[in-house]
Amino acid sequence: MGLQERVTTIVSTKGQVILPKAIRDQRHWGAGTRLIVEETADGVLLKSMPVFAPTDIDAVFGSLRSTGPALSIDAMNALIADEARRRARD
């Protein structure tokens, strides 16, 4: 970004910084968006905070309940094979 393309802002007496509307719109940062502030060798980096905490499959496995009867292994394998055939046609 060239010197003429740079956007500037001012730090208030309360330490607040106003981000230009064009940048907020580009990043989809509306009012109330939480930002992570990281200090880098070049300055300060702002990143939006993830909406959900990172997780893995072990933490959520089994958290969704099935509404139907449990399937046998053979029935599950048949459904997987049917879906594989369907996807091969598409």
C-alpha cells in the first residue's frame, strides 16, 4: 500500500481508535465485534475473535441425538455404499 493509499486515524485520550468504515465493511465488522489485538514486529494486528471456541470431534461426538432407531453396522455400510454410488453419478 503506497503512502497516498494509507488510511490514518487518531488515538483518543481514552485509547480508542476509530476504524474507517470502508475497512469495517470489508471485514464485516459491525458494532460489538470482538477483536483480538496482537503486537507484531511491524505494529499492531487486529483480528476478529472466533464466534465459537475451537473444538475437536472428541469433544462433540455423540452430542446430537438420533430420532430413529439405532442402525446395525450392515445397515450403516449399506447407506454409505448407496451415498457413494449416488455421488459417483453426480
